[in-house]
Amino acid sequence: MRPGRRPRRDGLALTRTTFLLPAFLLASALVAWPFFETLRVSFFDWPGFGPKEFVGVENYTGISTDRAAQTAILNTVVYAVLTALGTVAIGFVIAALVDRKVRGHKVIKFLVFLPVLLPTVFTAQVWLFGFDGNFGWVNDLLGFIHPSLDRAWLGDPATVNYVIILVSILQFTGFPMIILFAALQDIPGEIHEAATLDGVSPYERARYISFPMIREALSTVFLIQLMFGFRVFDQVFVMTQGGPGRASEVAATYVWREAFVNARFGYAAATAIVTTVVIALLSMIYLSIFRPSKIQRAG
């Protein structure tokens, strides 16, 4: 090593740390303080005002026997996983079509990404009217196909969650589509040209060339979509408020209901902590399976 090289590197590291430290401290304060305050409140029985009554782990033991809380957490996991799978899978297909420059690819890319820019509340309200059991245009459209398809989609516990998931997939597919399209653009064109000369079909190119070469981008965008899915609130609150009954309740709407409707802030805080732990465990399992290093070695 040449003389003076190490001090320069140390100085660069110190400069980077100095610039990043304020942002790190701000982010830590915005994340750490609410988390630990929520954790503290979860050990109390508190209606949101006045003195708090310490109850220990009673709120947590209550969750273990509360079917509504368990259903809300399960619905959140199912929503996050299915929404992530749907948006990434459909996004990949559309990205591959746009990358191949099919007819109207610019219009397709614009139309698929446009819903991402719209407010979630607005989109949920539009679909709420669309799936109305009496006046919704979805039933009007399906009625032309077959009368038996007409039903109260948001009023049926068997279909309400899948309707919300479908609405979310339609709105958020544009984000992974753009990310995966950018990843596909990085694949050298010579590879596709050689595959075309060898008689490889478009499907085989997507399966054996495009898909393996963007696996890291796929795993990353899937994790991002999964994290967004775990935070679901707007769609459910606007379209069903957790109904019918508690069939479409998710963790966020359940916490809101327990805190601001039932005035059980301690129990709501405990539910939020349990949900956070479940999300953290699932994320760690996913990262342990799909670490970038493993993906690169597999490639």
C-alpha cells in the first residue's frame, strides 16, 4: 500500500458517516421511539386518556384466544403474499412484453403504471362502486356473460378478501413492472439475438434467459411488495371496514378499531407488536432463502 493511501480512505469513510449520521438519527427516532412507546403501552390497560393500569402480558394472552385478532393477522399475511405474487408475476409478464416492443408497448406501459400514481383511497372508492351488489358495473358486465355470476362480492365472506386482493393487484402491478423492465433492459441484446437465430421461442427466452438473469431484481421487488402488503389499511377501510362481520379485517384496521372505537389502546398496541413480530419473522425467513448472494451463486 502506498504511503498516505489509508488516511485518505479513512477520511472518505468519516465524511460519508458525517453526512449519513443526521439522516440515520432522524430515521431511528421516527421508527424506534414509536415502536418502544407502542411496546410500553401494550403492557397497560388504557382507554387513551387518564391513568394507565399495568396488566403485564394480559393483552398478549388475550390475543392468543381472540379469534378476531388472529383472523386479522392471518388476513394480513394472506393479502401481502398473494398481492406480492400477483403484482410481481403479472408485472414480469408485462415487462417482458414491453421489453420485446410488442405493438402498443408504450401505451401498455403507461396504462399499467398509471394506477400506481393514483391515491389508494380514490382507487378503492371507484372499485367500491364497481363491486356494489345492486348498482355496480362489475355485476352488470358479468351478467351479460352469465346470470349466475351476479353476486354481492363485497358482502360475501367467501369472496370479499379476494376482491380486495384483485383491486390491489390491478393498482400496484405497475411498480414491479417498471423495476423489472429496467432489469430486462440490462440484458445484452446479443443474447436474445443468438437465441432467436437458434430458433428459441419467445416463451423459452423469457423462461430460460430473461427470468434467470433478473432473479435478484425479482427477489428484491417481491420483498418490497410484501412489505407494502403488510401495511394494508386504506383499501380495506374504504371498501369494507373489515366486513362483512370481521371477514376482511386486517391487522391495521383491527388495531384502529380496538384503539379508536373500543378505546382499548393497550390491547391495540399489543396486537400491533404481535403483527410486527410476525412480519419480521416472515421477512427473515424470506431473506434467508432468497439472499442476493445465494441467487448469484445459483446463477
